[in-house]
Amino acid sequence: MQISRRALMFGLAGAPLAACSPLPVGTHLDEGQFGNPSAHNLMVQTGQLPYVIDLAERFEATVPTTVTFAFDSVALDAPARAALLAQARFIRHFPEVTFRVFGHTDLVGSAAYNRRLGLRRARAVVNFLVRNGASRSRLEALVSEGETQPRVRTTDRERLNRRTVTEVSGFWQSHPTVMNGEYAAILHREYVQSASYEM
């Protein structure tokens, strides 16, 4: 089971309050994505959580995680393709890691249409990543946030809101390295090879 970076970070921030709550640990992480509380608890108990956060931070620092779109479009322009090529290289470099793509729109149009459009944008990104060597099985979730999380609060057309965001979501559980619990070795390999790693 996987969990978004937003939920991971919120979970760490909210951890000290868990003892005061009558609810099960991790309940506050359920943002409508079934299984987030269970995934959070699994990661804590198996020692994965710090490594997922470390990899997520490394991903954000190493490659552009966001691409934007023209109005009412799912077409990937040249800057988007360049960003996604960098994402694909990072993803190929970590065969043990899974990723999630979130699709977003601006606030023009109906909520239902924008949710579908956000999903189409996420799928366009996943298809491009797969064509460039990323394993589709490790892009385990396509999520459309539609118009619910604008970067810029405006009802006008706004390119910064028309975007996808790619995030580290966890470890591929059937990978031999992960089955052996060698999360630190996965990160160590990346740091050792980063001197020759091409952006």
C-alpha cells in the first residue's frame, strides 16, 4: 500500500497528537484515498517512512516535479517534455520506488469536467514516462485533484493551476531489495552515484 507525500508529511506533524485521540492511529491521514492510514502505519512499523521522505525530498530537489498545460489541453509542450525526461531518468534509477501523479486544473469550467481533465493530464504524463523507460507498474496511482487545489486563487484562466505533480509514494513491495528491507542501501546507492547522475 502506498501513501502520498502530503499525507506522509502531515502524518509526521500530527504524530504527537495521536496519543490524545480516541481514533485509531493514522485516521487523520484519510484524505479520501482509501488505505492511507493503514499504509502510514505499515511504513512506520517496517521502518520505510524516513526513507520514503528522504527519497521524496531528493526527487523534489533533483528534478522538476511539476509540468503545466495550456487551457483545456492535455498536450505536453517542450518544457513539459524536458521536465518529464528528467523525471523518467530518476524513476529508472530507482527500480524499487513507486510514484504517483496528481492532475490539476484551473477553476474555469465545471468541477466534474475539471476532475476528468485532471485525470487525463495525469494519464498523459504517465504515458510519456512509460514511453521513456519508466515501469507502468510503479506508477501505481493516477489521481485527479481537478480544481480543488489551485496554486493561485483565481477564477480566471491560470496556467500555474493547470498542472501535474509527480511524487514519490513508497516502495515496490515485490522488489527483492525491498523484501529484504534494505531501504538505506537504496538511498546510499543514489548518493554514491549522484556524482555521475545526469539530470
